[in-house]
Amino acid sequence: MKYFIRKIIPIVLIFVAVFLAGYLYYIRYYSHSSKMPQYTKTKVNTIFTNSSVSPNGKLIFETLYKGTGDIIKEEQKIGVSIAGKSEDEISKIYKGWSIKKFDSDEVILYKEEDGFPPGYYIISSLDGYVSLYKSDGNGGKTLVEKTDILVNNLNPNDKERILNNIVVKDADEAYSILANLSS
């Protein structure tokens, strides 16, 4: 046991001496605050001004359909991809749209389209017969039904309405009008 203590004491003394030398070196060369590395936790705040878009804002698309004069609004949250963008950057991203309103909480984009809103029904004439179309919202329309009602057999008022297109919002209303025309 005596032999064991004789071996351990020098090893412990060497470790203490190395520790003290390191501590003294640290005190001497790094005791000045300018040399010491400063590790501080900082909070980064993103500042959104009126010239940029907040990620918590709303993006509203307004489309005026010239065929009916209706304005269809579609609202969505501003995504991360456009948060912080300026008015000029937004106008480049959404080409074909004009910016109606721009602030950090709300961006309203506006455009006008020929034709009718999507899902609207148009009662018109095809090859002299009353026909029902459905609008695709891009100025086009799809034939839903060609009736056996001749346009020339209608009274002058109904004939004029058909030639100028009757536009309705839903199928029930469209079929109700077709039923009235056939009677």
C-alpha cells in the first residue's frame, strides 16, 4: 500500500501543477474583456415595414368578370415564400394582376377577365336551338346540353334574351329557365 501511495502522489501533484499553470495562463492573458470571446444569446427580430408583406397578412385576389360585372374574391394567407417582399417584387411574381392595395397586413390583387365566372351557366343559341353552357372562368365555355327548343319559335322577348345570353349562377336556376322556355 505504501508503494501505491508513493506512485499516486506524484501523479496527482503533476495534474494539480498543470491545472494551476493553465488557470494562471488564462487569468493573465484572457482576463481583459476585450480579448475574451463573448457568447451572448441574441434574439433576432424581423422587422416588417409598410413596404414589405407580413407573413401573418392576407393575400386577396379580386377578379372582375366583364360578362356579368361580378367580382369574385379569393382570399389566402400570405405564405413564407412572399413574406417580406416589397410591392415591386409582388408585382413581378403576380404578372397580369394589378396591385389594388398594399400594406403589411393585406395585399389585394385585381384583374379583369372577359367572359363569366367559373361555374356560371349561360343559356344561349347553338345552330338555332337553345343551348346550355357552363363557364370555365377563363373566357371559355363548355356545352352542357343542346335542347330541342328552336330559338325562332320563342316569343320576341325570350328570343332577344337568348341571343344576348342569359347568365345564371347555378344549374337549378338554369334548368328552371329552360323549363319556362319550353312551355
